[in-house]
Amino acid sequence: QQGSFASGGAFGQNIGLNFGQEGFSSQFGNLDAGDDGAIIESQQLSSSQGASVDLPCRLAPSDDMKWQKEGGSLPDRATQVRTALRIERVTVEDSGKYICTSQGRMQYVTLMVERVTA
């Protein structure tokens, strides 16, 4: 598996991840404070249909950590692995905004699944 990692280095900078063989890319957004002072971090991931994807949650692990999908339920193929949400064999329907919450903080991860055409 090939991979690359780049960082702006300072708090709130953009971080990019690319994994060449799996058709997977990631872009971290800036950190913002929510209305209640909790840190909200947004991240965008893209993947090819049929791949397995791990949506990372960079919040501190806790007993109350959970994942949910905005406007719907998690796919049946989704399992939590440590702090990440793993979705096996992603489909275009899995695209959307996922929310990780832990200790009153939240992180948004937007997944874009691209249809594979022959």
C-alpha cells in the first residue's frame, strides 16, 4: 500500500492524506469552535465505489464515543474500529456527512463515493 502525508504544521492548518492503490484521498479542514465552545473539525474523504474506507475520528477516545450519519442511519457494513468508522464495500449511497462525538466534542467527516465506470 502506497501512502503520502502532508501537513501545514501549525494548529488549524490543512492536512492531506493520499493512498494511491485504494483510490482514497482525504482533506482536513480548519478547526472551528461551535456554539457551545466544543471543537468542530471537518474533514472530506473521497473513495471509489467498492473500496473499504476508515473514517478517522481525531477526538480523544471515551466510553461515550459514537458515530452517526447526518440525515440517516449508518450503513449495515459500518463498524467502529478503535476511534475510526470502517465502512466495507462503500456505495454511492454511503456518501454524506458522518459525525463523531466524544466527551461533548464533535467532528464532521464528509464522504464522497465515486461510481466506478467501465
